[in-house]
Amino acid sequence: MNIAILHYSVSPIVGGVESVIAHHARLMSANGHSVRLIAGRGEASSGQIPLIHVPLADSRHERIAYVKQELDRGLVTADFEVVRDKLVIEMQTALTGAAVLIAHNVCSLNKNLPLTAALHQLHGSGKLPRLILWHHDLAWTTPRYRSELHEGYPWDLLRKDWRKTTHVVVSESRRAELAGLMNLDPASIEVIPNGMDIERFLKLELQTKTLITKMSLWGAAPILLLPVRLTPRKNIELALHTVAELKEYLPQAALVVTGPLGPHDANNHKYLQKLLDLRRQLNLQGAAYFLAELVDSFLSEEVIADFYRVADALFLPSREEGFGIPILEAGLSAMPIFCSGIPPLRSLGSDHATYFSPDADPHELAKLIATQLLSSPLYRLRADIRERYTWEHIYSEKISPILEQ
């Protein structure tokens, strides 16, 4: 499908809408669509996503700024009509071959009313492709814009339903505002939230991203981190049994064991095999991961630090520790800590950790972890963001369906 995305400006101009458009364009292109950007300022995202530069589409263009000054005073001048008519011609050229036009904020804000009016004129005469109006902000429901708005044309274009369009808003509150403003059935308005590029926000290393992809880890909740070598004294069997029980309360629970085999005991290879056999017996394939299976070398400190940012809690069931660095790392990462109550860990964790016996009953331990996490607003928010607000999820669940309507 040939898709055009219109806004006053696009990246690298810094702004919330510009960022959203960049993600939309990237995902649409990655899913096989031909995407073009139309804007007054900015740069092409890539060779696959060209920018058609229409200077008068820029809300900060000198001529647009002059026309807006007149409009803010309630004056519709000949300059407005000249600029509108020029934009009618330029937009027709920019949209040649497009099947869909997605206009972000252009038809809900008064930042460039000649552009709004040009689109309305083209739409009314049947010269636009299918039109999706993506409303981030609404001038008529925002008090700070009221002094700039007046009765009649062209200001009324921002509060009337143009018909034969798809309305998209970014939140339920915006849906209620738009429905009231235009007298629309709220059910006819699509709600598509903005999203997060989690890996970029967390500044994850390339190797971390690769490992997360191999494990499909973003679909897990909670993610329990066990950053230890694979040696018997780390009591990893208890972790596996506990995760198996935890799935009764949190079906998407996962465990990530980051460490390599212990270097000083040949029996550690047998221990790993024992753990793999136990994982299979507990049906935890796809839920319990040993990074030693996925990488042949030691993980860098940067990658280990990444997993502290990714995980929801530290789970450390060790029978023996000389010190307990993971307690300190988890503390700096503001993570909940579940660890065995052996003296070194109690000394470090003080009253900031939740302790259990290395011989704890896995079912009771799972219940303890589930109760604490499910009662934590922060954990529930983190899990909800990973489940519902990644750009990939939003694209597949929300954006792709409206493109295919």
C-alpha cells in the first residue's frame, strides 16, 4: 500500500508528534508498505522513506506565520486564500499515487489553517486518497488556543466532521473530547495510543537486544533475574521449581540465569545437564533461560547491567555466598529483591529485601513472590507497558487493522 504521512515537520525536528511519525513510518515500511513523508521541515528517514518537502506545510514558515497573525485577529485575508490555493496544487502533486493520507494534527490544530483548508477543499472535491485524521491535540477543547479561534470559516474546519474519514485519537479522554466536539459516536473514533521503543529507551547493548529477541523475553511477566554462575551452591533447582509454581499465579513468568559454568569444577557440566533435564521435566522451555546456552563467551558488564534494567525482580536462592554483589546491583537498579536469608545476603539487603530459606517450599515461595509483585503498582505498570505499549504491539494490534480497512 502506498501511504503518505503529513505533518508540519518530521524528524530530526524534536517533538512528540515527530517522534510518533518516525516510528509509524518505520513500522509501516518494515511491514511492506511504500511510505512517504510530507512536511515543511525535516529530513528523509531513510532511502526507503523519502520526504516530499512542501515549504508552506511548515507551521513556522514566514508566510504562514503572517497569515496566522491575521487569522488570530479574526481576519480572513486575500493572503490566506492565495496560500491555501497554492497548497491545494502542491498537495495534489505530493500525493500522486498515494492510496492513504494520514494527517497528524493538521486538521485539529490552528497552526497552519491554509493547509487545513487546502486539505478540506481537496477532500470535498474527491481529490484526496483515503483520509485518516490523527488527532493528538484539539484546538477547540484546549483553553490556551481559545483566544486564537473565531466563529466561521476556516476555524470551524477544526470542529466539524469532514465525513468519509477515519478519526484516530491517542487516548480515551481525547476520544470523549472529539466525540463531543463533532457530535460523533465515540465508537466510530479509533483510539491508538503512542508507544515506547523500550530497547532504545533503556539503551540496551546490541548483544542484549539479540538475546532478548532469541528468548522472546518482552512477552514475559514477571522476568526474574538470577545473575550467578552455574554451580550447585547457587541452588538454581529451587529457582526452576519456584518458577514452575509461579505460573499458577503469573502464567507468563520467566527466569533468566545469566552466568557461565563455574570454571573450577568439571562436575559443573553435569550440573548444567541436570538443570536442563529439570527444566524439561517442569515444562519450562520458553520460560527458563540459561544464557550459557546462547553465548559461548563471558557476557560483558554492560550486558549484565542491561538485564537488571530489563528484569522485574532479583531472585537469588543461593545456599552459600561470600559477599553478594547482585544485592548491590539490584539496589542501584531499584529492583525488588527475593533472596535466601543466609548471613552475607541479610547483611547487604538489610530490611530492603524479602528473605526465604534455601530449602523453602517452591509453592509457598511462588505465592510470596506473586503476592508482593501483584500488590506493587510499579510492577503492574512495567508489565502493562511491555504488554501493551511497545510500538510493535501497537502496530500489529491497532495500526495495521485501520490501514487494511
